[in-house]
Amino acid sequence: MATTNPRQTGTRGLSRRDLMRGGAAAVAFTIVPRHVLGGESAPAPSDKLGIAGIGLCGKGFSDLESVASQDIVALCDVDWRHAGGVFNRWPNAKRYKDYRVMLDTQKDIDAVIVATPDHTHAICSMAAIRRGKHCFCQKPLTHTVYEARKLAEAARAAKVATQMGNQGQAGEEPRRLREIIWDGAIGPVREAHVWTDRPNRGLSDVYWPQGVGRPKETPPVPEGLDWDLFLGPAPARPYHSAYHPFNWRGWWDFGTGALGDIGCHALDPVFRALKLGHPTSFQACSTLVNAETYPLGSRVQYRFPARGDMPPLTLVWYDGGLRPPRPEDLPAGVQMGDNGTLFVGEKGCILNGRIHPDKLRAEYKPPAPTVPRSPGHYEEWLQACKGGPPAGSNFDWAGPLTEVVLLGNIALRPELREKLTRQFLTWDPVAFKITSLPEADRFLHVEYRAGWTLEG
């Protein structure tokens, strides 16, 4: 994974509010003639882009609002009744249920925003990229490790502008975090911990269910929903409200659990600040897990080799309300929080962006800013679409990050649970193999349902 791109930055916080913060400083770019960008069909940088949305509700709607300065020309969703408010917001945009029909028939689409459930991120994004469309895809970039590798390769070959939807990477705080860690504020870092309360809100409340079995009821498919298109490449199963419109996140066939949902947000700043690439090994433990849904809580540990003057690192992820042990340098009364990031260095620690102990923080003088600032997450992508520099979370960055995040879910698979109590999973990213347990390789990807393909 590349670590030298000056636009690759991170964020400290794990709350959704913190993660959504963007930068403020504008970044200029050179106006490029239309012919340099690919002929008469390519938009000049001063033109508005024709943007299509695939997956319109929730993040799909807010993503479109964030680029509403452009022309929203097409809207695609498998559930037209659920998407009715978005259709009303852009009444002149053409409407579709099947993204393939939209991409093959509508010629004024320059760029696509994909905000579908995780299991269709890759097929929708690949279809757009194969047709030369710029692509913004929500996090996690894909449903499987293999999809992340292939999508990044395709985007690079097609030379389209890309961005993953981990908005916090464009903020100010992650840039200061990098500058402070690189300045040696807490000394060499050998441990980092990241935790989230998801999928739980509390003892009796959840963001979405996990640790549950498949429902037995088979209610009728709601009017306006094309259930077959929702399933896409996933194995066929009857419709149930347990999957759509929101709770798909907790199901192995559709989502990526808490690690997939938050990992690409929360681990991004750690990867940038500590210049991480692929781990050498990983392991996990969890509450009871079944073949239908992710566990209620889990702990995933990655080991990374030394990088330049940075020592080997152990990175630990916690979800379901689990947290790391309290560091000795943390003063009494300081809260760890339900969501957080902790860097443990030889001289002290950084908890949620704040240096501890108090004496070290009082004596430390932060360096002047050195990491270039961002014009904002969506503006990065729009500028890249119009010939500007690559966006900060373009697929060359987001693809490898997503690979590492989703490796952790392989270590949670119930089919491997007993064997993984006796060994680490060792990872060879070049050979694309889990070398210590070859049978685990089958979880690097899933078998698509007949009629669906990643070829776009």
C-alpha cells in the first residue's frame, strides 16, 4: 500500500459526527482543455458533471446532496417507494431500477455515486468503471477482499477519478495527528487500538441486529421493490424486512458487520499516520457467531512489520462495546469513550487526539503544518473528475485499506472458528493467499449467483 501520497491522511475520532467532518481550505488545480481529458465526450473542468446515483436513500441521498452543484441526471434504486423522496428532490433525473440498464442507455452520465448495500458495491462500481465513468463508492469499498483488489486494478487501468466514502479523511484533525506522530510527540509507536460501540447503542438498543438467525416468515415483497435486483450476486432467499431497507449490515450475505461499517473510517487515520501497508498476520476472537450474521462483539488483531524508522506494530480493533485496557499514562477520571482511537508510544499515548500524560502534553510544542490541506471530501473527487489531483481516498488507497479491513472478517468466520483458536492467519498480499491456512482462501471472495459477474 502506498504511503507517500501527500493527500492520504486520516482522522482521530470514531463518532459519526467526527467522521463526517471535512476540511475547509481550498486547493487550486489547473484548467485542462477538453481534448486532453479524452475527446469531445469528456467534460471540461469548468463544466458541470452529469452524475448518476445508484442506491438513493440514507448515505446515497446525502452523497448526492453533497455534489448537488453538478447535474444529477439519473437515479437508480431497486425500491422506488423507499426512494420516492429522492426522486422528488431531482424530478428531472431519469429513473431506473437496474444500474446496468441505466449505464447502457443513458449517455450523459460522466460519474456515478454508489451507495447500495455492501454486497453490490463492487459490481455497480465495476460496471461504471468499465464504461469509463468516474466513481464515488461508499465505504467499505467492497464486500470481499478479492473485489477490493480487482476494483482498484480496474480503476487504475481505466484512469477514472475515484473516491471512497470515508469523509473524515479530508479533515483537519487527522492531518494534525500525522504531523504530531511523525514529529515524535509520543516516541515510537508499537501499539494502536481502535474501538466502536457498533452494532450496539446500549444494553437494550442496537444500530442493527447481529448474532441472530434467519427469519422463518416469508412476507410478500413490498410494492415498488425488485427483490431479485436487491439480492444481486447474493444467494437467493425470501424477502424479509430483517434485510431491507437497513438491517442488511449485520448479515454475512449482504453486509460487512461493524468492522466493515466503521473500519474504513476509523482505521484510515491509523494507516496514514503509521504508514501501514498489509499485515503479516491477523487473528480474531468474538462472541458466538453463526453462518447468518456477524457476532455481537469482536476483537481483531493485526500485526505489521517495521516500516522505515517505524517499529513493528500491533493494531487491535474492538466492536460491540469492547474496549482496550486502560493505559497507565491516562490520568484518573479521563474517559476512554464508547468510540475511540489510542496510540501507545514509548514516551506516552494519544487518546482521541489528546496527548497523555499531562506533563508530556504541557512540554510538547507541536510542529508547523506540513501535510497539504483538503478542499473537502466531495470537492476532492469533483476536482479529480475534472482533471485535478487524485482524491485522498481514491481506490489506489481505498482498495488496499479495504482489503485489510475485510481480512479481519475472515478471522471471524464460524467455519474457521476452532482452527483459529490455535493459530494466526498469515497473509501474503502478493500471492493473494492466507499461507498458514489455505482453506481460509475461499473466504477472500464469494460465489456469485448465476447471471451476476464482477466483469462489469
